[in-house]
Amino acid sequence: MEEKIALRLDKITLIEFYIKNDLSLNKIIKENINFDVKIGLGLEEKNNIIHISTFIKILKTKKNDKDKLCELITQISYQVEELKKFINPDDKEIKLPDILVHTLISISLSTTRGILSEKTRGTILEDIYLPILDPKKFIKQNKEIVL
């Protein structure tokens, strides 16, 4: 039987936003755009908080070169009831269930997608959207993720 985990969204933080101000870029061809996406996990044990940080770069590809057009860093924080039950008291190793990490990453990516869409409105990147990504890509292939 699957254990239910109570969680709630605690805070959404925009850490950094950069967009290249280049007047020569009057049109972006979607096929020339790549995304570099990374995910970071952190926690505050005493407050039962898990932080999911997303690091997004939008890159324009040119032959063998990539030009950074935009960068966005967000941190989405979640309060997880009884976070301590996932922490080994002996060695402080943290083992979060795969489904929990999958859910948090999925929500964080979707939230970041919305933030990116809003921040690029009215720019040459307004029609460039963060693609739908499989959160499993960011999770280790074992049953539990260890931080």
C-alpha cells in the first residue's frame, strides 16, 4: 500500500532572470533554439521544507556554437509533513520516495514554464516555450532518491 505524503506549496522565488538585449535578433527560428535544463534539490529539515531549484538556459544554436539568449533560475519550496521520517537518524542520509520527487519536479517545471512565459512576453522569445519534460529524466534510476 502506498503511503500518503502531505505537502503544500510554501514559496515561489524568482532568483535570476536574464534576457539578451540584441536588436539584431528580430526573429527567432524555433528549430535553432535549445534548452539547457537542470534541477537542484535542497532541504530545511527543521522546517520540513524541500526546495526544488530550476536552472533554465535558452540557447540559439549557430553551426558549432551556442549563444545564450535567456536564463531563468527559480526556487519552488514545499512543506512536507513529517519530513524527518525520510531521514536516517544515524547517518543523516535522506531517502525521498521516487513518486514524491517526481511530483515536486513536475510541479516545479510547470511553474517555471509559466514564469518564463510571463517574463518573455513582448520579447523575441515570447513564442518560445519550455518543452514538456519527463521528471524521471532528473531522478536517479533507483526506487528512492538520496540527497
